[in-house]
Amino acid sequence: MKVIRTVRALRKHLSSVKGFVGFVPTMGCFHEGHCSLMRRAKKENACCVVSLFVNPIQFGPSEDLARYPRDLANDTRRARTAGADILFVPDVAEIYPSGEPLTFIDLKGVTDGLCGVSRPGHFRGVATIVAKLLNIVQPHSMYLGQKDAQQVVVIRKMVDDLNFPVKIIVCPTVREPDGLAMSSRNMYLSPSERAQATALSKALKLAHSMVSAGESDATKIIIKIKKLILDETSASIEYVSCVSTSDLRAVRRISGDVLIALAVRFPSARLIDNTVIKFSDDKKISR
Ligand code: AMP
């Protein structure tokens, strides 16, 4: 695996690659979730490019940019083991040579709800860096995690609207054995918060069982999810929403594919999780 720090060196290296290029954009601090994306990108392409860039423009002024976990030595090891061919690690000046850019990618609608409410400007920063990275790497496929469901919808829309010639592959959320979705931010949790955090996946499972038992009223499902989280944790709930998987508009009834997404705040960390309920014509529910 080659570690490359400049756009120029990356482009030079990629110009000699024959075959498909698969791309995994990340902010580092790799866990099995990241590695699953890398393994899949390597399996399906001649060359797997992983970017590691903690993108300052997607963090709000009171967010965790300064303390975001960084461990390049460990990340290099994990990316190599997962099969990455290139680890692209630019510094901030390489990506934003004149400071904050003058050009941003802004999307309407899909960035307003869910995490967009408490993180204004976050998805503008995400869309802008992903557009830049797509122009730099020019991959055939890009691998994203379902863990960040709103990010997937935002990037899909951007790629469609701006005709980026890239296929988006969404990989399942990788979880700890007790159900907690893996996240670089889990390490902020105190031992007691970590134990309580299993309530999130438990609440999403409860939603599945309610739908399997015939419940289709989104409000009733949301109330049960909130109750379980409030009963079992000290976290405050930022949102629990049932939305359409394609445009993230709120739905009242569970029919068609529905994304149930949530965000909670523990004193030490903000966590998100989600699940998709697939409602096929014969009313069978699958996970
Ligand atoms: P991040 O480094 O947090 O920006 O994440 C980089 C990529 O890894 C994004 O596409 C995430 O959705 C994905 N990812 C993060 N956590 C997980 C997880 N637990 N399972 C699968 N993919 C994940």
C-alpha cells in the first residue's frame, strides 16, 4: 500500500492504474465499519483508494474538530490489512490551499431535516469535500456506509444532479457484538454511557418487531423508540424519525421502504443509528 499526501502524486500514481478504481472516503480512526468498505472496494476493483481527511468545513464551531480521534500509524496498518492499495492523506492546506473555499455544494431539502437541524452547514461541507475528492480520484465506484444514512442520500443526489460518473455502493452498518453501531466517536463514551448505548439498536429492533406485528403508524413506532431510549439511558433525544429512503421526507405510515433514523446526545458524545424497513408487496418484512 502506498501512502500519498499530495493531489499531484495521487493523480500521477492513478494514471498508471489499469482497471477499475474503487474509492472509500473517510476521516480515519479506522474500525471494522471502515475496513468492511475497504475490503469490498478491493474485492470489486483493481485498485482500492482510501482517503483519510478530517474535513474542517463539515464541523460546526462548537463541534469536535480539534479533538476528533487521529491515529495515522494504526490507520495505516488497518488499511493495508483490509487491502487498500493507496491511502491518500492530504493535509488541510493541500485540500484548501487558500483557506475556506469560495465554492460550495449546497443541496435543498435532503439536508434540512434529521442531522441537518442540529448541524447546519454539515452536509454542505460533506458534499463539497466529496465532490472535490471525486474530481481528484475519479473512481468508478465509491463505497459508503449505511451507518450515515442521510449522508448517503445527500451524496446520491449530488452525484445524480451533477452527473458525476461514479457508481455508489452502500455497505451495511457494522455493529459491535452487543448491537452498538461502530463509530469513531464511540471512544468518547464513558463506560456507563457505552453500556447504555446498546439501547439504540435495541430500539430499532423493537421498531422492526412492531412492524412485523402489523403496526404501520409511524407516530406510534416513534413514541415506543423514544420511550425505550429514555427508560434505558441518560441521553437526550435529538430526533427519532420515519422518513422515505429516497428523499428523507417524513412518512406517517410504514408502507414502501422506510428509513427509521435517530440521533441522541450523551454528555460525552452524540450518536446516530438507523434501520431500513422494507415493506414488500406481500407485506412481508425483511431486515
Ligand atoms: P467516517 O470516517 O466516519 O467519515 O466514515 C467513513 C465511511 O465509513 C462513511 O461512508 C461511513 O458511513 C462509513 N462507516 C462509518 N461507520 C460505519 C459502520 N459502523 N459500518 C459501516 N460503515 C461505516
